[in-house]
Amino acid sequence: MPVQDHAHRYLLTMTLPLFQDGRLEALHNALLAAYGPPPPREPWPPLRQFIYSMLSSRTKTETSHEVLYALERHFGSWEKVRDASPDEVLHIVAPATFAEEKAPWLQKALRRITRQNGGRLNLDFLHGESEQRIRRWLESFDGVGPKTSAAVVNFSTIRGSALVIDSHHQRIAERLRLVPKGTPTATTEQKLRDLAPVSWGPEMLDDHHRLVKLHGQRACTALDWERNCSRCPLLSMCPTGEEVLAGRRTLVLDTRPV
């Protein structure tokens, strides 16, 4: 065997894991069996997705959609949102959480996009750019973090590879001990991307996000979630759920009459 071929094979054995960690694929398949496949997504233009994702932080999905549609109905164009009085924009986005911060962030972002895009208010120029470059640029805006940048890359017509980590996804990843409690969002995304099968493209990453989010909304909720552990489709891979059920069993044994 030529020396260079032997060296190449040695480097591969040093960089590739001996066994593929299949936990994320098993998680995905369990949720798919429990909830069925998510409906097909109709991707939005990047600017609309950017605005929605900026407004949706810490806000219920239904409220976020209502605010987006209200902006579109009231102003008719993003240029008019950009040029409106701050009070008028705040009045429309008021139902969103932290609206007092989001309204000025939104107008400031729209002005900057216009300025950096030769007077045009759109994000179509992001098509064809690398995911890393797009996300670095988006995260330089006030109020934009990894969740919003990932959503623009993955959900919009860019359809790039990114995994959106919202509060539901973060909570479930921590309860499954896929990441330690308190792990930053960007680190959680990277860890889960490392666990994802290499065959997962943008659409699969989108489906995975939506399945985990749905599970977080219906069962593995922020509050009063322990009552759902016994019938959770992820119980067999969830140390937290096993601890909850073990605690219940101990409590039953300890409270039996002597």
C-alpha cells in the first residue's frame, strides 16, 4: 500500500467515531411514530422569515403569526413599516413579548438592510451565500441570535442546513441529557447537528425541529410535565423521565401503611 494511502486511512480512523451515535435518529423516529410527519412547509422569502422570527422570540406561535399578519395588513409593505413612526409600529406589535424592544429593533434592521442592499429592502441577496456567512451577518443585528439566524437559513427559500433550537428543543435536549443544563443555544445546535445522520438535509432538519417543538408543546412542557412521563414516546431514552417514575414508585412504597 502506498505510504500516502496508509496515512490517509490512519487519519480517517483518528477523526471518525468508531460507532455512530444513533440517539437523535431514534428520537426522531419515535416522535414521527407518535405524531406523524409534519405538513410540508411553504418557505417564505428571507425577509419575511427574518421579521417573523425576530418577533416570535419568547412569543407563542399563534400570537407571532397574528402580529406578522397585522403588520402586513396595516402597512401594506415593509418599506412603510421601516418609515412609520415608532409608536405606530409598537402599537401593532404590542401583543408580542418584549414588544418595546422588538419594535425599534425591527425598524433599525429594516433601515440597515435597505442601506446595505443598495436601497432595496429585501434579503434575496443572501441566496447562494454560505450558511455560516449568512448567520454571522444576521446575528450582528440587535435582537437576533442563533435561533433567528437558523430559522432564516433553514425555513426560508434559502433552504440551507441549520437546526432551529427554540425553548422547547432546548428543554427536551437537556431532559434527555443530550446536552448539560444551561448549555448555550449555539452549542446545543452544534451538538445535535453532530448527532444527526449525515444524510439529513435541510428539509429533514426542519421536520426534526417541528416534531421536537410539537412534543414540547403537547407533552414535555415547561410546567406540569411530569404527569406525561409514563406515556411519553421518548421515555426509553430519557433519564429524566425514568427518574420521575422511579421517584413515584418510591413514594408509593414509602406511603403504604405498616
